[in-house]
Amino acid sequence: MVVRTLVDGLSFPESPRWWKGTLWFSDIHAHRVYRLGPDGSLEVMAQLDDRASGLGFLPDGTPIVVSMLDRRLIALENDGTQRPHADLAHLSRQFINDMVVDRQGNAYVGSRNGGTAASKSDSVLLVRPDGSANTLLNDMISPNGAIITPDGRRLIIAETAVGRLTRFDIGRDGLLHNRQTMAELRGHHIDGICRDVSGGIWAGGGTGGLLRIASDGTLEDVINFPGRMVLACSLGGPDGKTLFLATTSLKLLENLDYIGFDRTLDRTVNSIGRIEEMAVDIPGGE
């Protein structure tokens, strides 16, 4: 396995997305959205007033980004301006984090509402293309990384704290049905995820490295990253066989405890974040 660093000097990289030949990602504590070109050029696409997290694209190609503590979705216009897409503060009690957007422009957003894993108090929110929103589920545990299968019929969400992948059928109305546990990996965390054409899942495992989960939910492989955390991943590249990784040093854990929910402290921390890449055998299937 050869892992190559593409971008370093980041604070808290998250939500890598391969989109139209480029890699987009957010840097939570830098409050930024970046785009990495195939030639290695790095461009700041947005500077938010808040922590930036989940990314997605509306049917017309407009990027939208999660503004975590404000609990809003922000649309990024071609001219560099930002406009509100959805206000979710009335549906989320603490913060929102990752999301996935389907071909119709429906965004499925994870919300943290306080409490412990045992309280099952977190939720998944549905934001329609017009910005209207409602709560779909209110008994989740740290919903985080999410993907939609290529046929648009299923949503898979990582419940990070319990190492679980939960799968739903998506109705024509965008609502979720037929909840099933796809994988339950006790002792592991599952963070940002991506899917390949075999139905297998690559997942950031935090301090537990990079996880490879088969389509039947079994844990096929664990690739260790000593001294680092693997937060999220995305398949892309010209042939779909490049796995992009968002990683940080273990200092992220210390920094998270230090700054808490005070975003004015974000600029004081450095978690030694990177975007890295490695080659895989099976191409992406998102």
C-alpha cells in the first residue's frame, strides 16, 4: 500500500467529494471549502463564518455546504457569493455535520442533539431542493457519513459512535423506509464513507485506521495509519480507482476537547490535517 500526501497544512479536513474531475473538501476549523484540481492546484471556494462540514451539489451543479453550529446549509454561487439554502436550527438542538445530496436535490443531513449513545437522541433531516425541511428520524446515534446508491434507491448512514452502517430504502417522495443494519462493527468507529461498484464500503475509522467493509457487512480489512486518524474518504480519479482520504494527527482529539463549541478558538488549533490518496482495485460506484 502506497499512500501519497496531496495537501497538507490543513486543520480538520472532512467530507471529500469527487465532482466533475476535481476533489472538493471542507476544512472544519479553518471554516473553508476547497477544490483540488487534477494538476494539484488548490483553490479556496468559500470562507464561512462558521465551521464548514458536509458537502453536496444541487442538480444544477450549485455546491451546498453545512454550516455546523449555525445549523444552516449555504449555497455557493459561481461568482463567489454565498446564499442561505436552508435554516435547520429549529430541527437541530446542537449541530449538524455530514450530508449527502441525491440527483433530485434532496439533502439528507445528520444532526447531533446532545445526549449519549444510549439515549438515541440524534436525527436525520431531509432538506428539499426549495430549502424546506423536516425530521425523518429522531432515534439515531451520531449519524455521520452517508451515501446514496447509484440507482438512487437506498441511503446508507454511518452511526459513528457504535460502528454501525444503517441502510434505508428511499421512496419516490424522498422519505425513508425499511430500516436495516448493514454492518455492526463493535469496537470500531465508522466516520465518512464511500462505495465502490461491488457494493463494498470504504470508511474512515478514526484512530482505528481505514476500514474496508464488504457488501454483506463483514469487515474485510483494516489498514492502520499509526499516529493519525482517518476521518473520511471518497473514490475518484480518472478511472475511479483513487481513494482520497481526509486525515489528521491524534492532536485533533485534544483540540476538540479544548475548543468545544467556541468557534472563536478554531483559529488557535492545528491538527496537522492532510488530504492523502491511495490506489485501489475496484472503482467507485457512487
